[in-house]
Amino acid sequence: MQTPDDLRNLPIDITFSRLGEWLIDRKRIPADWRKRVAAIRARISKEFSSLPKDSDPFLQTLDPEGIGYLEAKQIYDILLKSTPESRNIFGRLSGAAGAWEAIVRSFEKDHVFLGEAAQIITQNVNYEIPYQKKQVQKIQQQLLELDRKEADIKRSAALSAAKYVEACQELGLQGKNVRVELLETAKSLPTTFSGILDVVNSDNMSQAIEYYSNFVRDAHTEKDRSLGAVLQNLKNMRENPPSLNVAVDSEIINDVSVHPSNNELNPEISNVETAAPDIDWDISVETSQIDWDIGTVEETEDTGNGLGPYEIINASDAIQTSAPEDVRSDPTISNQELGSHADISWDISVETPQVDVIDDVSASNVVLDNQTSLPDALSQLTGNKEERSQLLDTEYRNKILDDLNEMKSFLNQRLAELKNEETLSLQHQVQAVAPFVLQQYAADAIETMQSDVSLAISLLTNRKTRDLIMILNSKRFLDRLVNSLEEKKHHEVKLKEGLKDLATKRMELHNSLSSSWPKQEAALAKTKELKKLCEDTLSSMFDGRPVNIIGEINTLLTSGLGA
């Protein structure tokens, strides 16, 4: 049989989710405790505005909606310590401390605070704490995903950079200024052209040309007809070797030049440069007045001044070449009287003598200064355009290739005939009656000729040579090649910019995590404190018997504190 002491030590276990109902069923709290709590909260909202928040930092962190019994009791303790004690005739505190004392007493009357505590515990355990935990886990998962994505982007950026470097190395570029460096690679074209000319002028090539020409003359020339031209383009190339000079097309140079135009460098020069080429600027300056007499001088013949037709000329040259000596001293003579075919006449009088006159010399200086900004290697490619190599011309190269391929086909056929055992006896008979020049070359000699012809064709048609020629000739090809390289570089830059976005996103997630952790910890701490408050209060109600609030709350608090 159990003694009273055993009964007193027998614990009371209450499931947290049934705590509110348990209290009402056992008449430990009134059934209308929710109405009383609502009335108390109305008083809290009223008194909260008059709190001296500067007296304690805790008061500045409070939200009137979140103030319950524990917070009201803490506020009361703070006010009791920070304000001088003043009581009324009934012995109660007055002022803010008295108001919060009344609030605390309202909570403690009939143990209304236990109903509120049971409600908060249930809400925190079932909703608030799991939500905060899920938020933290979600943010941590997003951070892991960002780390994985960052590693992928870095790997892709490194791969793009490697592809860009590899593509530049294939073309012999450094990758700093791709367009200019591509044009600079054209410096190797003269060496390639020289190698082609060496092969074309070699002894084996001479023998091959002679061999093919003699064969054609012997096989296709009739008695009453002369031999037509054979390998005429190739022979002309040998007799008149093309220049080895290479020059960039003017359209490409204008695109590559540091393209703020001369108009941006000097606005006054733009007036000279953009003027129609058939306008002559006749400028005469007097002491206090400037007369701008501008006319058009059209030269139909060479006047001996070194200027061609439709050129911009100086006023003095125009007067010297179109007017007699006595007329030259009269500044009022019109262009018609001078004999020029003037279509436009500008008569402008300017009152102020402070006018800057810019002549053709200053304009040419600016143009020269702009050209010197190009790299030295590129500037070498812009000169001597009159002596531009014929090998840069597609039609010229195609004619040479036609002759080389014609000769190669002939040599291949002759080599196949000489090596064919089935027709070997017939070949011997044909060779016996053929001219001596056709009999002097054996299969080995023809193979040597064929090798040189194939080498010349290869030098003319290999991809590097074709690309270099296209770079010099075609702006579209150069743009396409530059764009293909810059795409690889831009892809790397774009990926690196994506890393900046990831860094921003990571910072936002860290901020969210920093705000979620305190909320979770505060909810856990408050739940633990309310649990202990309920257990101690109920234990005092049952003469010191231990009271345990059981259920998921203990697992949640243990895992939360352990984390």
C-alpha cells in the first residue's frame, strides 16, 4: 500500500498539446481565461506607449503584441528598480510601476497566465519552431547550392579562358588586341609568297612545265595549226614575279584605326575635311575685316601646279594659275572674272579680327598624328598600296592554281600509265616512237615533279594562307574571326559577372540566416521558460508533487539546445 509520501512524490505527466484543456477540466484556470487575457492585452497596449524606454535597453526591443506574463513581470521589475518608489494611501505603487504591477496581478489572478503559457507553448512547438527550423535548413541548402553553382561557374570560366588562349595560340596571337594582332600576323605573308615563288621557279617545276608543254605540242598540234598557249599564267608568273608587298584594305584600316575621327579631335578641321572636293576656300585677311571669298575651282587640264582635277587648292595657287599679275593684287575680283567655273560663292564679313585660320597643313598634321597611333607593324601594312602583291588577288591566284592543277593531273596520269603493268608493253611501244624529250623522264623523275607541283598548290591553298589573305582583303571575314574569338573571351567575362551575382545572393542568404537563428533561439528559450513556469506553478498547486509536461516538446527542446 502506498504511503502519503509516495503519493506526494508520484509525478503528474501532462501532454503539452492537452495542457490548456487539462487546466480547464481541473478548474485550475477559469473557462473564460481568453477574455481576461484579451482585456489584459488591451491594458498593455495602453500602458506601453508611456513606458520610459530609455531607462533600459530591454524596453527598446519589446513589441506590444509580443508582451505576455513573463515580459510584463520583467518590465515591472525594471520599473521597480529604475524609478523611486512612491505609494498611495492604500500602499500600492503609483505611476508606470503601479500600472504594470496591476497588469502582473491580473495575469496571476486565478492563474490566467497558465492558460496563456499553454497556448504559447502549443503554438511554438507545433508551428513557430518547426517553421524557423525549416527556414534555416532551406537557407543552408541554398548556400550549398550556391557553392556548387560557384564551383561549376569557375570551372566553366577556366575552360572558356583555356579555349580562348588555345584559339589565340593557334593564330599566333597574344589576345590583348585581337583585331590589330590578326592584321599583324599578315607580316608572315611575304615569307609565304616567297616560298611559293621559290617552288614555282625551281628546276623540277621548270622540267614539269617543259615536259607538259612538249607533250601537248606533240599530241595536240596539227600540221596547219600552231600550238596554243599552255600554262600561260604560270609562265607569266615565272617571267614577271609578283610583288611580295602586302597592304591592308583601306576599309579595314579605317575600322581598326583608333576611331575617334579627326572631326572629334579638332572641330575646325572637320569643316575642311567634310567640304565638297570641288570647293576652293579663298581667304584674304585685312587689318580689321576678314572677307571669306569661297569658290569652286574645277581644273580640266594640268595647270602645272601638281594638283589634279577636282582638288582642293590654295587661294594663291588658284589666282596664280587663272589670273594675270595685275589682277592678283585686287582682292575684290570675283571668281567669274578670274575665269574659274564657280558654282558657289560665300561672301562673309566678320567684324572681329580674332579668327583662327586653319590651313591644309594643320589638317594633315592631325591626320598624321592619328595614324601614328597605330602599331608600327600595322602601319607597315598600310603603305605602298600601289605595289600590292598580285597574289592577294583571288582571280590571279585562281588562274595560277588552274595551271598547277592542270599540270598535276597530267603528271598523275603519266605516272599511273608508267606504273600500270597491264599496259606496260604498249607504253614501251609508244615511248619508242615518241620524241626524245618525252622519253627522258622516268617514273621517279615524274614523282619529283609531282611533289613540287603539289607543294606549290598546298602553299597557295592551305588554311593559314587563305585566312591571312582574307584578313587583309575582307572586313567581314576579319569581323567574323574577331567575333568568334571575342565570344570566347566574353563568355568568360559573363561567367565571372555571374560570380558577382552569386556573391550578392550569398550575402543576402547569410543575412537571412543571421536573422532566422535568433528568432529560432528566442522561440526555444521562451518555450523552455514557459514549460518550467507551468511545471513549477502546477507543482505548487499539488503540494509539491512533480509535474512533467511531456510530448514532442522535450524532443524539440533537446534537439534545439543541442544544435
